[in-house]
Amino acid sequence: MNQKQTTQNQPEMASLLLGAGFALASLIILPAVAQRVGLGSAVTIALRGALMRASNRF
């Protein structure tokens, strides 16, 4: 693999990792934190939706 192919793959990998991070946060971390803090289910669902939309942008 030459240098040009490596630099072209780096933005794709960064986007993939960022999207996966948002998905992980919305599915696992957010509900756990919301339960610990005492947020209602409607707020948790709204935050989860916002994170999933953000993950689709990348």
C-alpha cells in the first residue's frame, strides 16, 4: 500500500470510529448515565436519537 492510499483511508477510518463511538454512547453509555442521574425515559430517548443522528452524519 503506498502513501496516497493510506492517506485516503485515514478519513474513512476516522469517520467510522467516530460513528461507532456515537453509536456505542447512545446504546450503552447514555442509558446507564441517564439512569444514574435520574433522567426520564423521554429525555433519554431524545438524547439517544440526537446521538444516532450525529453518528449518521459522519
